Amino acid sequence: MRVRTRGVRAKGVATGGTVAEGVGVAGVRVRGVVTAGVLAGCGALLVAGCSSGDGTLPGAPESSPGKASPGTSSAGSPAASPSGSKPSAKGSATVTGVVAKGLKTPWGVAQLPGGDLLVASRDEGTISRVDAGSGAVTEIGEVPGVSPGGEGGLLGLALSPAFASDKLVYAYFTTESDNRIARMRYDERRPAGQQLGAPDTVLRGIPKGLIHNGGRIAFGPDRMLYAGTGETGDSALAQDKKSLGGKILRMTPDGQPVHGNPDADSVVYSLGHRNVQGLAWDADKRLWAAEFGQNTWDELNRIEPGANYGWPAAEGKAGKPGFKDPVAQWRTDQASPSGIAIAQGSVWMAGLRGERLWRIPLDGTRAAAAPEAFLTEKYGRLRTVLAVGGDRLLLVTSETDGRGSPGADDDRILSLTVR
């Protein structure tokens, strides 16, 4: 093992005393040394959930329990314990290897059929393919129009539910004027670096800023596209139903409002969010989201269509009428959560400022036990978690995002076994 001593980190750009994407102070960090090239043999995974076919909104309280989808999305859609199975109060998380290293500002990750990964570079605006066996990283192309700055840039990735036939890769990214979602055709037959087709914008007009750009996208069990957005530091946007900022959005793969949304003419699914960067579904097709708090409480929320999660009037478990309280909350120096995934009946949440992986065991719509922290300060800032089947997760570090202290191998994708 190697020990690296760090001093005080400079804080990022923020407004009104807010902490931007979890910037903190740390002392000594111990990191483990693990082996490379461990994804080989993971096998092909489907990249989208199955539609219930009954028009029911995922996450709706009246939804009937369903079986878990066998696949995962870039946000880690269902890889949970069977419906009705309650996880134990105590769990574990063990790093089993390094899948890739030397990545620059990695953010969104999606798994291809066969096990290879697509990884977005926030600041470079490129998408690269990581070989599951060797860990080799090959750029497949640059996303035109990306304008990185602050917390913005090329963020979330997701594969089309029909990727096997249409080869479409969806990306959430910051431009000169907004945040937007576009899709590009991935053609492996073309030369490396030229394998992405021209972007087809499916949704534009999401507010942008130096902070709080949200950015996580994922296809749900209903085969609809979901996106977590931020309020860009303008907290009033979170309660403005006409704004796409500070919301969770639900749309068709073409970017249109879905029949059955709370407002039939709007892609807004829930409101009152500050900055959502984690989305995942449990085995019963319930949607969960991780959210950055301001100076007091970060949140894990169970998302219901049309519900208001309170920001800026409420932060954490405020108990205020008309607002939904979170299922779990953390001090901002312990979490500053980005991506989440669900595996073995628990939510696994990556912490940026907290530099740890949180486990929240679920009992239906509640936490079955107190959250547990793993890997604390061993691998630095943690950005994305991906469920890849059974007890396996992938975990992406975020030391090169301008707020970390990167080592020679950063950033990395780690493989884990969990329970």
C-alpha cells in the first residue's frame, strides 16, 4: 500500500456560501494497490430495462411489484435482490481489481454488450472505450458542441434500449448556451476516434452554470429516458415548473413528454431538487435519486411522479407540509453524492467530498438499517457507480476533476464485490 499526504484543497466556485460538488479538506489518505484487467468474463449484459407494458409510471406508489430487469444502464438500473428479500443490516465492499487507469475527468459510464465500457471525459468532451479484458482505453470520438467549464462538460451516458439494432449512444452535455441531451450512432467499423456519428439533439434548454448542472441520464424499466438536472446556483429554478432546472425529467427516447407524466405536455417528473447526479431503480421498479445538499444535508430520495422535494425551502428531513423528505441524509462533508447503483438489495452511493462509498440497505421504500461507509479516503473522490450483475459493481474515481489530488494512476475504474 502507499500513503499520500495531502494538504488543504482550494474550494470550487459556488454561490451563497454553497459547497460546489463537494470540496473538502483532508489529511492522510491510504490507497490500496490492486490488479488490472478484471472485467473479462463478466459477460454480456443487457443495457436497458424491460417495459412493464401497462403504462404504469416507475416509482409511482400504486405500482405493482415487478421482477428486476436483467440489465443495467449507465446509472446502474436494477441489479438488486429479488422482490421481498430484505438485505442484512451489515454489508461489505471489497475492491477486487483495477479495470482501467489514467482516465481524464471520467463522468458517465455505460456497459456495452460483451462487457466493454464507454466512458465520457467531462473536460475533453470525448468518449472512450475500455477493453474489458486488457483495460486498454481507445477514444471512439469527440462530442461536438461540448463547452466544459466548472462542473459542466460531457457528463452522463446511456445506451438506447434498442442498442443492439440502432447503436445509439445518448449523452448529456453542456454547450455554450445550455445543457442538452443528444444521441449519436456508434459505428465500430470506422477508424478509432471517428466512430461517433453526428449528434441528434433530443432535448435542449436545460439551464447551465458553473455549478449544479446535474447530468445523470438513464433508461428506466419502462424504456423511457430519465435525466437529473441542477438549478445552476439559482435556487428559484427548482420550484419553477416551467424550468427544466432542478428537476428529474422523464421523456421518450425522442425527447418528447411521456403519456402519464404529471403534466402531459411536460418532461418534468419531479421538482424541488438542487443537483441530482444519481439515478437507479430497485427490483420493484422504484426510482431512487441522490442529491447534493447545500451546507447541511445531502439526500437519498425515493422519487414519486409529481412530488416536490423541497429545495430551496427544505434541505434534508425538514418535515414541511407539501414536501417529500429524504429516505436518508448525510452531512455534506461525509457524502456530496454523485452516482448511485442498486445491487444486493442496497443502494450504493459514490461520495465526492466524502471520499467513500455508502451502502443503504432497502426495505421497500425505507432504509432497512443505518447507512454504512466503505473505502473511506482510500481512493479519493468517487463519481460513478455501475451495477454489472449479481454482487459486482464498478466504481469510478474523480481525482482529475480539479478538486482532487490525483496520483499517477488516476483516474481509475475499480471492480468491487459487495453484499
